[in-house]
Amino acid sequence: MQFSIYQESRRGARKSNQDRIAYCYSRDALLMLVADGMGGHLHGERAAQIAMLHITEAFRREAAPGLSDPASFLHRTLTDAHRAIVRNAEESGLPESPRTTCVACVVQDNTAFWAHAGDSRLYYIRDGKVLARTKDHSLVQQLIDSGRIREEAVAAHPDRNRIFNCLGSQRLPRVDLSGEMPLSAGDTLILCSDGLWGPLSEKIISSAVLNMGIMQGIPDLLDDAERRAGRDCDNISVVALTWEEQIQAARPDRTRKQGTAPVSVVTPPQIEPPPAAEAEAQSDYLSDEEIERAIERIRNALKGQTHDKT
């Protein structure tokens, strides 16, 4: 395997960083992930940390040197990470389980497989065009799907961060899988939290990769996201890869070639519980009761019935 990879996580304007990022690789397989701890619930950083550790440790055990079924691995490990978060909350006596979104990707045999729960995203880019991206598990995405708002309105929508699917909630998460996505030399995969994609359009992200590559383009995108979001800037986390199976040019130290054993490269910001005031201020995420009401509103909208419930 030959690839360039860049990862970075920034606190933004928040008092703590609840995101976790990681990548691991063996001789034949590579894993990348981003977990975004949910600030509307206490200990979101704990949920993200557990998810990151659980999934990367499973990869270490099973990538020998490749995975027998990458798609099955992703679905199983994200679901098991959810159970580990819930179990940890019960053992710790927490009043409720902490929660996190998660997007993870495996590259093996020149093919990418990815899975996600929540609104952490993956972009699959070729020649400056987004060939595919994950679909957010959010109220706003449901409104887009039902034709009630346009995609361009997402960034400014007051309910942009209200999601209905994650790891750690009372219900088993829905883990969406991509299927097999063959990679060509020069293709780029970007996994990121909403701190990046919220302030930046798809075109801005793909153009930066096309014009500057990931080693320069991703740091510039992080700067741009911080600048645009200003005092409302969320945690921003990215793991980006450019596939180079047929490219022989030398790369900086972040380039990894011909890995011989699973090696995790992790950027875990220091875990610290968010202040109660901050947790309350970030309580944009849907509770389980709100999720049920939101889903019911969407169903009614699709039937041509509109109900304004609060």
C-alpha cells in the first residue's frame, strides 16, 4: 500500500476538545476514523475516546495482515463500540450514557469501505469532484430528503446540529455502509467532524484538495473553518488520505508506505469534562423523546400533513 495521510484536531472556540481521531495500518489494510463526542450530553469526550479505542484495538487484533470482510468489520465494531459506551456508563454510575458520532473507513485491496453513525462525514474526491459522501443522520438531512429545504440552506439552518442517530444512545445505532468503492491513484478520502464541513461548502473542500493536495490543503481548510465560524467555532477534526498505489514520489514524514504491522497513530486531545454551562449551551442534540417527535414530524410531512410540535 502506498498513500499519503494527514490528521489534525483543533479545539476551535470550545473550552475542551471532545473529538477523537486515529488511523492504523497493517501490510494489507488501513483504518481511519473520526469520533465527535456530543456536547449536549455530559462526557461526550469519553464516548468518543471509547469508540476510538474499541475500533482501533479490534483492527489491531483482526488485520492479520488484512480483514476477512471489511464491511462486516465496520458494522460490527461500530455497534460493539456503542455497547462498550453504554456498559462503561452503567459501570461508572453515570446518570445517562455519553454519546458520540463516528465515521470510519477501511482501505484494502485498492478498495475503500466506510461506515458512519451521526453527522461526522466522509468525502470521496477524484480530480476535484466529490464522487460520494456520507449522508448525515440529522433532522436537517431529513428535511432535505423530504424536499422541505435545499442543501445550500444547511449551514445557516438553526437545527443543523440536531441529530437522531449516534453511538451511546438508548437505542441500537443505525450504521450505514458504503459498499465497495474502488480507488485510483490520486483519489482522496476525507473523514471529518462537523466543525469542518459546517462552515465550508463541498466545493471549497474539494477545490482545496485539487489545488494544494492534502498536506497543504487540509491545514488551510482548518484555518478557513476557524475563521468563518469565529466565536462559534466547534472542535474541528480531520483524517485525510490520498491513495498513491502507483505514485513513487517521496513524501513528508506523514506518508506511510508498506506498513508491516498494525501501528496506530492517534491524536487524542486531553480528556476533560466540559463545564456544566458549556454542556447546557451545546444541548442542540436531540434527546430520545425529541428524536421520536422529529421522526413523526418527518413522516407526517411526507404524507402531506404538517404539524408544528415543540
